[in-house]
Amino acid sequence: MYQPDNSEEIYLSDTCDVYYPADKNVVLVHWKKYCELDEYRTPLEHALRVIREHEGCDYVADTRDGFEDNPLDTKWVAEYFMPKAKEYGCSVIYFIIGEDNPLKDELEGQEKDSSSLLEFRYIYGINDIT
């Protein structure tokens, strides 16, 4: 199982796990395989709850096992998730990427859609968050 040190399990499923590593004050969403609609949005709703409950909590998406989103989910992220994350106190969205970053275009599209709301950073592991 993939779980960062000193983290609380928030939500676990076949497609996605959500953790709260308190020492980093981030909510970490580890995407494991393709999912869409409710199966995609449910972990993100849990992430929003963590952001709301922990002042200054930022969001981290581990995209190394990633996939391209359903266009409906991409729209939902831009119109619902990102504004709510900002409203609840998130200021930085971190994307953990692989060295070859097969999702480069998709991630840059999400950044473009929401860069007026939040700062985006690309990292290679959770320990890159200081």
C-alpha cells in the first residue's frame, strides 16, 4: 500500500486514496487507475472536507499512475473543485509528476483553467513540499 509517513487515511478505494500528512498540512490524493464521474468526484469531495477542516491546507495530486480525465470531470474540477478549494483556504495545487510526465498537456490545461484562483507547482514527490 502507498501511504506517506505520518499520514491519516481519509478515503481508500480501488481507484484512488486520500491521505492527510499533517506534517505537510496538505491533502494528498493518489490516483491509482482511471475512474470518472462519482468515482472520480467522491475522493475530491473528501479532499475538500480536509482542506476546509485544516487551515491553510493545500492540495497534492499524485498523477504518476495517471490517466486523462473525462471532459465532464475536467469541467467539474474547474467550475466546482478549484473554486471550493480556494474558498476553504487552499492556495497551492501540487501535482506529483513522473520524470516523463505523460499528463503534461492535461495538467497544464487544468492550470490554465484555474491559475487565476490558485498557484500550481509541479514536484517529483511529497518530500519536495517544504
